[in-house]
Amino acid sequence: DYATVLYLLTQKKVTAATVNYAERTRPSLLITCCQRSDLKLLQLMIKVEKDKLKTDHEDAEGHRATWYVIENNFIDGLQTLLEHKLIDPNLHDTKTSFTPVLQAIEKKRTEVS
């Protein structure tokens, strides 16, 4: 429900970088968004609090939001993150040690690389 998410973000009840550190298996809202290839939610988070988005955060699996964008071939999400300068192309994934471009090549995601 995007209206609820918008309410929670604008009322500062959660942030796009919200992570439950008591349970490391719960990823940030940004990672969840990229796992689901949810462009509408990504655009909503950028609109409300672009300055708080942390694309360098890793989930319990050692992956960042960028990894999920490429893994799911979420091209619109990748373009959006690039347009807003929210991706560091030199930041490698801890689990795989790949940068986003190397991951795209490995996965044969020619649209990305």
C-alpha cells in the first residue's frame, strides 16, 4: 500500500534506510524495493528522502541494493538510481566481490553493462 508507505516516510515514522538491526535478516526498505523490482516505491523513496538513501548498506546475505537491481534485471530501477547518482559503480558486493558492472557481465545482463 503506497499511501501507507508515503505516510510513514513523510511522518518520519520510518526512513528509506530503515533496518532492523536487532534482526539482521530484515533488509532495508531500499533493498526490499530492489528485490521486488518496485519502481513506484523506489521513485517514492527518492522523492521523499533521497538524501537518506544508503545504497552501500548490505543485507544479511552480503548484498547491496545494486546487486538486487542487476540480479532481477530491474533496468528501470538501475536507470533511476543512476539518474539520481545513488550508485557507486566502484563499490563491490561483499559476498561476490563484484562491482555492479562486473556482476552485469557475469549475469550476461547486456542491457545493464
